[in-house]
Amino acid sequence: MKITTNFLSIFFIAFFFISCESTNSPDKQISTYEDAVNFSISKLNTSLNEVPQLKYPIRTKGFGEWELTESSAWTSGFYPGCLWYANQLVKDKNLEKQALQFTEGLEDQQFNTNHHDIGFMMLNSYGHAFEQIGNDKYKNILLQSANSLSTRFNKNVGCIQSWNGDFQVIIDNMMNLELLFWASKNGGDQTFYDIAVSHADKTIENHLRKDGSLFHVVVYDANTGEVLQRKTHQGYSDSSAWARGQAWGIYGFTMTFRETNDKKYLDAAEKIAEYFINHLPSDYVPYWDLNLPENDDRQYKDASAATIALSAFLELRNYIENTSKYDDLIEIIFNSLFSDYISVNTNTSGIINHCAYNCNSKNPYDWDASTIWGDYYFLEALVRYKQLN
Ligand code: GLY
């Protein structure tokens, strides 16, 4: 889809103050930025009655309650992260206290070397804790977490291993590099920076296709570094573009440009973004795979891919000369989420509905539900939008 950009800078501010039609909520509407903030805070406050300490939401059971995990799950940092962002938006002592308690439940995870997701887990919890209240204990936990993540780096491959077993690297792994960049700036070793750069370079080399789409999984020979296979796990096919993977890529390379100032990462982010944008449906919230055939019976949206991309666009716009280039997109995605995806007038515990964890799964809750990372990046987008203004 081609997007016109020139008039949007005017609407960018204005649309938050204009009522928009809601197709799924006859009795209540989210029409403005302020509505969205208030609704999100109220949802999070309600969720505090549902989520016990030391348990962590992953995704809702359809449009019902959160399914909860232990602290070792890849998603455990997102709930404390949501509470930290909520606190950033409205400054509330109880939200801060709860954010801290859910964060501190992750302390042992600093030693977790079992998967690559420690970046998501620790930066989204302890990273916010350190930023908002500052405490050397949190800094040391983050440094140890970076150390744990770096144990999964293999010099022959030049990458961090995502999953155990074969040496598989998934595009999602770009997100975990932020912990390494953070550590290298906060008293950690230069090696953290070098590992992150090496991983990002290999991802450009082996995940990024010429047309700007991304492979989900690349399998390497751990001894020679040779690419053995390129495939998918959550996408429609090995050669398609899994929507959330594409969103992780936009976000990951935008962040890598921020941390390195190397233009090749900005170019990669823009190329991946262009493919993503050109494969969006009319409401700009992608189907779970950007190449999903119309005759496939799994016609589900992944609104979490939209919230991740939205947050990334709110950063990416700052690094290009024509800052309005992404503003129309930001407006349209916010608007779509407000009118058709925010969980107003539903009983789901999440903020954003219609996220697809994994449409290749047999569990219908994995096809269409709220996900904690969908909510996290939505809240991050609200914070980034506020900072922009
Ligand atoms: N990083 C796992 C996922 O996006 O499903």
C-alpha cells in the first residue's frame, strides 16, 4: 500500500482530538490519546487483582483472563515493563511499587543462560527500574544478565544462539542486543558491544532478503559458521515474511542504529519497514504473515506486530531527514488500534486484542488473543508519542 506523507504532520497532532468511529464498541469509544492512556492504566490496575506475585502474564485465554507463567518464560519482563511504562505515563506510587515487586521476582533470571530472551526479560523490567528509580543493585543485575546472554555467542558463527539444540538464530534475537549495548555503556566490557554488532551484521547477511523481507530462522553449522538452512517456525512458509518477525527486524535495526550510529543499520531498518508497509491491509494492522494467501483459513491479524512496528516507527522517524515520512503511518496505526483493537467493552484482561502468538499452533488461544508484548509495545508507543510532543 502506498502512503501519502505530506499532509500528515498536520493531522498527526490533530487526530488525537477528533472522535473516530468505533466498529466494535457501541457503548464506549477510545477516541483520543488521553482516552487510550486512561483505559490502559485502568486495565493494568484491574490486572493487579488477577496476577499474583511471581507469576507473569503471557497471553489471554481467547478473550478472557491472562494465562500465567513462571519467571523463566521469555515474556516475564513485559508485565513489569507495562507497569513501569504506566508509571511513566501517570506517576502513581502503587504502580511503581507493583512494578518493582514484579521486577524483583525476576532476580534469579540474571543467571539464565538457557535461551536468548534474557534481553527481553531483564531490560524490560530491571532496565526500567534502573532508569526510573536508579539503584546500583539493578545495574549489577543487568550487567550479569548481559554476561549470561553473551555465553550464547559463538565466534565461528558470529551470532548468539537463540534456541537450544541445532544452532538456530531467529530474527527476534535482534531485540536482545539492546541489553548488550546497554551493558557496554554502563560499565560492562567492550565485548558486549562487539558481540551485538557481529550478530546484527550476520543478521543482515543471512536473514535479510533482497526485497526487504526477513527469514524467521537461520540454522548454522556451529563449527564452520556455514548456513545450513533458512526456514520458519511461526510464519506461513519458509519463504514468506512472518509479520512479527518483520516488526522485530524494524525495531531491532532502528535500535542498533541508535547504539552504533552506523548507517547500514538505518538502511536495513528502512528497507524492512518498506516491505512491512507495502504488505499491510487497509487498516494497517498486519495479518500474522505478510504473504498469507487469501484462501488460507487462518485469516487472523497480529496486532502485536502493529504495536511493535508502531513503537519502532516512533523512533525511526527521528533518524531520517523527512521526519514526517512515518507520521502518517503512526497516525493511522494508532487510530486503527484505538477503534478496532483496544479491548474496550470486552472482558479480556489485555489492552490490545487480536494478536497472533503462533498460527501454526493447534491451540486456538495462540491464534487470536491479547499478548503481553502487544500491550507492552503499545504502552511504549504511548510513552514515545508523549515524549515526541
Ligand atoms: N519472540 C517470540 C515471538 O515473537 O513469538
